[in-house]
Amino acid sequence: MNPLRVVVVMIEPPLPFGNAAARWYYVLLRGLVQRGHRVTAFAVCSNPSDLEKTASMFPAPQYDLRCYPIESRNGVVGKLETIRRPHSHLFGDRVRRALADVLREGYDVLHLEMLWSGWTALHVDPAKVLVNLHYLYAIDDANSSFVDIRTGLHRALRKRAERNLLRRFGTIAAITPRLESVARHLTGGKVPVYGFPFAIDSTLYRFVPAQERPARPVVSLIGSMNWRPSHSAAVRLMTRLWPGIKRQVPDAKLRIIGWRARSALREYVDLPDVEIIEDVPDIAPYFNGSVMVHAADHASGIKVKIVEAMAFGVPVVTNTEGIEGLPVRDGVHSIVSDDDRTIVDRTVALLRNVPEQERMRLAARQLIETQCSPARGLDAVEGCYRDMIARLGRQPSSETLAS
């Protein structure tokens, strides 16, 4: 397609091993530039050390990437604004002013990654805005039990803000069919909704050779424990699955790795043959277990750690929530079940069958290379851009074509 002037807003920098969604941001930014589009990208950053990494990975002038530390919002007014507009604190005045200056210069598409980026575009022409959804609280909170009045109020306000933002912009994309379906429902079918397959650069993932895999059976789970789906998967594994696995495979070991893992799972840290590791600087070396068991409850979107486990070559046992957005075949690419007893028994059988582990992990790696390829994801993005331009009844900006 003809090159376009694209402005992208991201929550977290596009580092290939940074924030979970940043795997896709990395593919998106590099791919759009490689395909000839003139891109200015804005990213907010929760970890100051990532600013230098990002600058070296996306050097100017090849890339126009502008990263901003997330500003703290203090005081009563700030707290009230956060309640009224959830997650709006991520985008401070510096980001908003800089984005507005760039948009005034002219653009074809304002591409917002994550719905909460929409707080930066409330006064932008909706027809030129694309929002890509990675999750929805409308799904994640649907089966949440009552905790207290304050938590219930926050959830209600968050879901209302989510619905209102979805209806504000002209085009929506989503990384799984379930998110697409719910987005159509929440917008009353009045907003075009596209599917963007989640993509990673699989060349960055070293497929672990058979000779380097553990001799002792190791069940693992990797995920940030301050993200509810990962925490729920860890608690389910420790309380409902691991005891049955351990009884049948006495020499098995359980290893859980993730951000704030020891503090979030403090009641389990002293269990025998259980190792809980938190805040590691590089997660890649920990994708070396015999089997990864990750069965989260009520979690929308792609489970990135499952995608990465498949890319590294770790056989995965999960549930239907875990394979959302992936064309996984049970027994071929992974084991998929929603029943605790079945998960336990099939995990035990897999731990005892090393040839089956080898077959499954090879099939899973091939699936990720094809279904989560950068080319597939970027083709979908460009197709959406093309339709947006056509609906506006215009050609790409003359400034873009001349650049």
C-alpha cells in the first residue's frame, strides 16, 4: 500500500522482552517503518531504566520514538480524576502536548494501542483513530466476586469508562475473536471491528535443544503476579493442581517465576519442592521446565507467557482461557482442559513421556512461527489502515507521499 503518516501511542516502550504487550509493540513499530510508513510513536514508561534501552534499540533518525516517564498524580484532584478516567494518569501533560503538536502537522491514522490510550485522543477526529484492544474488563470482571463497596465502585466506574471510550472512536481492532465479539456488542455494532493477530519476532526466541532440558521433572509457571490472570493461574496450580501432580510424580519440582511472585504467594514459599522466584532481570533462562501449567480464570486476551513458552519449546498445559486467540489443537500443540482432575492426569502423563514432550513442543513452535508471525500481524494492520482511508474517501496525505 502507499506509505502513510501514522502516529502510534503505546503503554510501555516497544522492547521485545519488556512489558507483555511490548512484544507486539516492537513488531508493530519496526514493521511499519520497514514497510515505508512515516511513523511517530509515543510511549509512556513505568521503568526508567527502559528509556535508555529503548533509545538504543530505536535510534533516530530511522525511528521517531518519543518515550516519557509516567508522572505521579498526587492530591485529591488527581485521585478523583483517576477514578473518573481510569488509567488516564499514564499520560501526563508533556505527552498530551507533544502528541497534539504532532497531530497538528497532519496525519493519516492515529493508532492507539490499549484502550486507555484513548484518553489522549478525546478531541481528535474519531474517523482517523484506531484503537487496538488487548483485554477488556467487561470480560475479566464479569465473574468477579463481591469484595467491598470501594472495589465494587471502582470496577463499575472502570467498566463504564471502558464502554464510553469504545463508542468514541471510529475503528476498533482486537487481538482475539472473543474481544472482537464483545467490542461489537458494547458498541452496538456501530463501529467497525477488526482482528489483529498477536505477533512476536520468533527469531529472538532460542528453541531449547533437547539435551539442555531438565532431567528431573519440573512443572513451571511464569507470569507477573501483579496481573490477576497470572496470579489466579498460580494459585490454582499451587492449591488445586500441584498436590495431585506431586502425589503421582514424587520427584517432580514446581517452579514459579514472576514479578512480585514471592510477596504475592508468600503463604506458599516454604512448601517442599516448590521454588518461587521474583523480579528476575532476564526471564528467558527460566523457560526451561519440563512442562508449563498455566490455567488462568476469567482472563481475556492473549496469554503472552504461553505464546513465549511455545516459542522457547516448553510444552504447555492450559485451559480454554489460556489459548484464547491461538488456533491450538488439544493434544497437538498443547494440552487443553478446563477440568482440574483432567489437567492433573494429563500433566502427569506428559511428564512421564519425554518423546511426547518433544513432539508437542516442536508442533507448538511451528504454530507460533506461522500464526504469530510479524508479517501476518502487519498485513492485518495495513488492511485496516487501507479500509479507514477508503471510508474517509480520500488518498493518503500529500505530505506523506512526498516524504
